[in-house]
Amino acid sequence: MAASDASTNTAVEPICSLPVIGATTIEDAAFYGAVGAVAILGLVSWPTAALIGAGHALHQRARNVIRSGVVGEAREGLIEAVDDVL
């Protein structure tokens, strides 16, 4: 129970801000840099690299949302139930 209390309503702390993407963590900035480097080296095309980066940015934005209200309570209950089973 203490583990779920510590992780309740915590958002990822942004470390840096990128021009188009906004606030991001250093890990995400490194990922975007790696995708850009792969595109510069010609291993993937620019549209593919842009699609990978955009998909990652959308996923991170959805993952880092603090859940509150009914959805947050249902999520907390589900997490506790899974923790009890495991």
C-alpha cells in the first residue's frame, strides 16, 4: 500500500524544454536526438523519423498526464487490485 501512495498523482519532472515539443525529460531529449542522428546518417528517411518522433511525443504526453477524478480513482483501484494479485 505504501508503494501506491508514493506514486499517486506524480508527474514526470521536466528537465529541459525543446522548441516544438515543449517540456521534456532528458531521456526523451536523448531519444529525439538519436532519431535525428539515424535520419541524418540516412538509415531511415526524414518522414519516418518524424513519424517516430511524433508518435513518441504523443505517447509521452498521454503517459505523463496526472489522472484525477473518477478516472484517477478507477485507475488507483485497478493498480491496487493488480498489486494484491501479484
